[in-house]
Amino acid sequence: MVGAVKLVIAIPTKGRSGLDDVVDEVFARAAYFTIIEASEEGYRVKEIIKNEFKDLTHGVGPIIVKILKDKDVGIIALPEAGVGVKQLLRELGIQYIEAEAGTKVEDVLKICLT
């Protein structure tokens, strides 16, 4: 178990393979979101969320941002996001970094934690 949590990081992923998974090509319509807890002592997969909203015709971005905010996510690593999502993230105080699609989750974490 990781000690006192400093960061909760969300990464849109293609599957449910945790640290071995890869970043999806899209943010809000990603198949899954891998949620990581990180502290000075290390990191662990807290949860993997299936995206039940990815097939909606519109409004997916704000729904996903709300879900992640409710899970105390402070950083999102994403391959792309629209202007509206980026603005909403800023308003909610959630940081975001760009992560290239296909990059392994564990490699993205190393970038987030440096």
C-alpha cells in the first residue's frame, strides 16, 4: 500500500491492464480510465473505470471531467482534449499534461511524477 497520497492521476487507456496498459487516442471517449495513487513512497493502481459514456453523441467531456473530479483526480495525462474540456479542467484546478497515444501507463507516470 502506498503511504500518504500526494497525487491522484487519471490516464485514458485502451484496456484494463493497469500499469502495463497504453494511453488511448482520445480523452473523453477512451474505453477506460486508469486511476493511480502516488506518494513519495511509490504509486499503485487505485481503480480502473469503464467509460459508460463514450458512445454519447455530445457532452461526454464534461461528464468525464466531473467523474474524475469526484474521484479526487488532480492530474490528467491525455492525448488530446478540446478547448472546452481544457477550460473546465483549469476552472476545477485539475492539471493536465499531454501524453502520446500508445505510450505505456507506467512511462506516463514517470513523466507526471518528475
